[in-house]
Amino acid sequence: MEHAPDADEEAAAPYSPMDEPMLEALAAAAPGAEISTRRHVAGGRLDEATVPRDEYGACVAAAYDAGYTTFADLCAVDYYSRDPRFEIVIQLIAMDQRRRLEIRVGVPGQDPVAASITGVFAGANFYEREAWDLFGIDFTGHPDLTRILMPDEWDGHPLRKDASVGSVPVQFKGAHKPA
Amino acid sequence: MSDTPHNVEGDLHALAVDPPEESAGPAPDAQSRRQVHDMWVAGTEEQAWIAEATDEGAQELLPRDIDPALAVQRGVVVSDDYEVAEQVVEDERQIINMGPQHPSTHGVLRLQLEIESETIRRVKPIIGYLHTGMEKTAETLTYTQGATNVTRMDYLSPFHNELCFSLAVEQLLGIEIPPRAQAIRVLMTELNRVSSHLLWVATQGMDMGAVSMMLYGWRERELVLQFFEAVTGLRMNHNYVRPGGVAADLPDGWEDQVESLLDVVPKGLGEYEELLSENPIFLDRAVGVGVILPEECRAYGVTGPIARASGIDWDLRKAFPYSGIDQYDFDVPVEQNGDVYDRYLVRMEETKQSLRIVRQVLETMPAGDYRTVDRKVTPPPRKRIDESMEALIHHFKLFTEGFKVPEGRVYQAVESPRGELGMYLVSSGGPRPWRLHARTPSFAAVQALPVMMTDSLVADIVATLASTDPVLGDVDR
């Protein structure tokens, strides 16, 4: 999936990770990662990294050490027909350097397991619970992987593409069933 | 999904006529709370049964040594630590629930508290009571309808939600927004910050016993809401900022209304400061209470006024500006102590700075279109529909099918009154989003509540919770 042309950014110069010490550290920790960067209109930078699943934990730890110390977001996307089916997307911020980093990691549908990053960012706790609750992605090493938004006794993971809207009948009090 | 417990099993009507066999006699579980209590006191009941009857439910506090909130706190000095005498024994700890129905939780938030006499030892926020699946709903709505959905997430700053969604869609579309539309967006979002902070100071006062503060805060906020109503037709959930621009131009005489707001609201702010800033009761309950350190803010993703009160100089309007907000002069207030009082100072100053931006927008409002002229996104004017078949087709297509957005993904963040509001939008090239994730500031703030509340007094919980300004619609979505 290519990035659409963006009104808020300028054309980035040809990229080499060697120009950027922070991204170089990422590339060293995750050799399989595809890293890119572009400039935001006001001088900040937007970095992106697509990492293989087995290098995900190391990449996040390296990002923290490189200066991306603020955890902003973790979410999952279900691409359904694509392989790998799921993608985990995390957003980190390096406030002092005015950079944002988006790390994406693919997670196959048959084996929806990824490393938990709660050891690096304590704030990933609720976000990983949400991704488990809504997408059924298992985070190994998470201290308390329970439902967070859905009721505790809920079956299934509603934000998956094969869980359709309206598949669970709503129980209206005292309603008669149609014959 | 047919085996889910939410299914209606059997015919309810028939059930009422012919009760099943087992409901005739008293079921073993049907004993009253009073009986459970008596058995507990007498010690006659098996422990297992009592444990079941007094169960906390599926959500439980974690074992003490693996609670990540405490792991972060370990080794750092927290100035709101309440020094409790050492002789309090383990047996005096009890777990109580605050909420989900509690007037000071600003919605339906449940806090599982482990208390030791008057001290909070551990806290677990339990959320989801207001979850309505808005991210799933967003996948079924076109981009034209999407703003109607997202505006209901954070109902105290609806313009920011709409703006964030619209900016994300516009980035994928790659369209330019006319300067007047951008200025209107800045005007409305900054006034929204004012109304949100006014509501916050009102409820913060009310939660800490200053009920008159609530009345004053509501008084000035009402004026801002009246302006919103004049512009959008609604007091909340406006659906005014839309992909491509805004829904309508500002009404005639809007300058006078904004002028009167700029006159009245600062006077109100002066009154609040007179009421609260040096009020000894307020100081006692706010200074040194609910402290969060800058490192903890970073680890937990806490942004906005809470982070700025802890000494983090970070505002997305300065760092990653959007909608042309970088052309206006304003300061970002930063305080150092990270307690309830500093959050109060930061929000009061932010309100003034937002009014300063509004003043500049009022003076420099450019003329021109209030939405893009791109016919793929913007419906044709009503007059054209009578004259042109093409216009009619365009209009019909836009409101039945919606417009298609090129394949791609984007993360767009704006500075909402509560912090970083981000939306991650994935488009598969169709007229509906493939995925819309909202990164909401309240979600991160509620997650960090254990950090602020652990080892503080029961009485400080309400003050701390109010100072994080959570909107539960924003947390649960």
C-alpha cells in the first residue's frame, strides 16, 4: 500500500539511514526493517518502519533507546485477504528531536501472536488489551491480557472483518419473536 | 456467534406462562445478601461459597509484584505519598468499587480500589461501560457520514474530532483546503477548547466542593455554546467540520458575537481566579495531589494539559501544526509540579491563549470559499441542481455512494483540549474507511490514573480524577 501524495509534506530527499543516527540505530536493531522518513511541513519529521515480527520487540526497544521515549498509540488493522492478515501499528514520539515514528508489524491470521511491548512502554498495557479484545491478537508477556472494552463473557473479536455488524441479535426487553 | 450468551434462548413469552421446574423451589444461590452476611459473621458457611458470592468479577487486581503501574513508580519519589503508620496489618486492606455509577466519575468509569484505612494502595480502572463500537460503525459509513460518527466520541470537544477525521481524509485525497475554511476551523476548535476548559474548571470546582464554581463556569460556557448553535445549528455533535471544508459559512454578524465572547469570557476567567487561585481550601486539596512525573507521562502516553503541568513542553499545534494554526501567535503554558493545582494553572492559561488566537482569527479572517471547489468531494450549490443535469447526478452520487478515497493509510493527530487526539485511517480505495482507529487522549489519561492515585488518600481520588478531565465517551468510543 503506497502513501498517497500529501498536501502537508514536502518531497523528501533520497533517503539513506546513515544520514539519521536515530534511524540507523533502528536499522541496526532490526536488520529486516524497511525504514523511511519524510519531512512535515513545519520542520518535524515523520519516520516509518515496517519490521518483521521476530524483530518487533528489539526494534521497539531500540527506538526507545534512540530517543523515541513517548508512547502515543498502538492499534491493529485486519486486512483480511492479505498475507499477513493483521498489522499492528504503533506510534512513538521523540519530543526533543520533534520526530514521530510509526512502526508496523505484520501478524499472520493463523498464528495471531506478537511480543508485548509493555516492558518498554508501560502505557502499551491498555492498548494491547484493546487489540486483543477487538482483534484477538495475543501479546506474549502481557501481564493482564483480558477484555477491556467488550463484556468479559463476550465470544469472538468484533473488529475482525469476519465479525459482521448485526451478527449478534439484540435482546429487547419483552419483545415477541416473529413467528 | 450463535452460542454467545447475548442470544435470546427460547421463547421469553412462553417462559412467563409456564415457569420451568427449577424456579419453583428456592435455589441454593437465591439467598439474600443479609443471609450471606450472617453466615459470614457466624462463620458457618464454606469459604468457597462465600468467595464466590463476594467475587469481584472477571476483572481483578494483579498480584502486587507484577503491576506495571507500580513498576514504573518503583524507585521514584512521589510527593503525594501519604505516610501511613507501619503497624497497619495486611488484614485491613479491602477492595471496594468506586463506580461505574458515581457522580464524580464524569461518566461510567469503575475504579477498583484496594484501600488500607484511608490510603489507596492500588487502583485498577475498569472501562468499557460506554463502548458502542464506533470504530466498527465507522467502517460502515461513507466519508461524508463519517464526521457525524466521530463527533460523538469526545462530546466535549466535537470540533476536534471532526477536524482530525477531516484532515486524515483530506491527506489521503490530497486536496487543498481554502484559507477561509482553515481559519473557520481554527476559530471553532479554539473556541471549543475554551468551552471544554470552562466545563472542566466548573466540574473541578464542583467535585472539590466549590459548587458556585460550577454555576459560574457553566454561565460563560453557555455563551460559547450559543455561538456554536448560531454557526452550526447544534450545541454539541455539530458535524460542521467535514472533509473538504466546513458545512456552512459563518452567519452574518458572527464578528459581533465573537467580539462579545472575547469581552465576557476573560472577565469570567478573572472571577474564577479570584475564587480559586488563592482559596486556601482549594490549595489544600490541589497542591501536591495526584502527581505524575514527566517520565511517567511519556511512558503512559499522557499528553495535553496533564503533561504540560508536569513540565513537558509539547503542543502539537507548535510541533506538528495543522490547519494553518502556525500563523497565529500564542504561547504554550508549562508548569513543573505535575499536580492538580498546576493542571488548573495550565488550563486557565490555555483558555486565555485560545482566546488570543480567536482574536487574531477575528482580525485576519480571509475572504473566499468555505469549502474546497473540488466537485468530487463538495456537493454542487443548490441553485445549480435546478439548472444542470450533471450537478444533479453529482449531488445524488455524493449522498448515496459517497466519494472514493485513494488507497492508503495515514495517522493524523491534533491537539484536543485533553491532549493528542489521533486518527489512524486506512482506505482500501472505496467510499468507506477500511479501518478507523481513534487514539483518544482520555484513554491514556485513565490508564495513568493508578500512577497518580496510588498511595494517596481516598479524599484525593475525586480531585485527581477531575483534574485529568476524562470524557468516558472518548475512552470507550
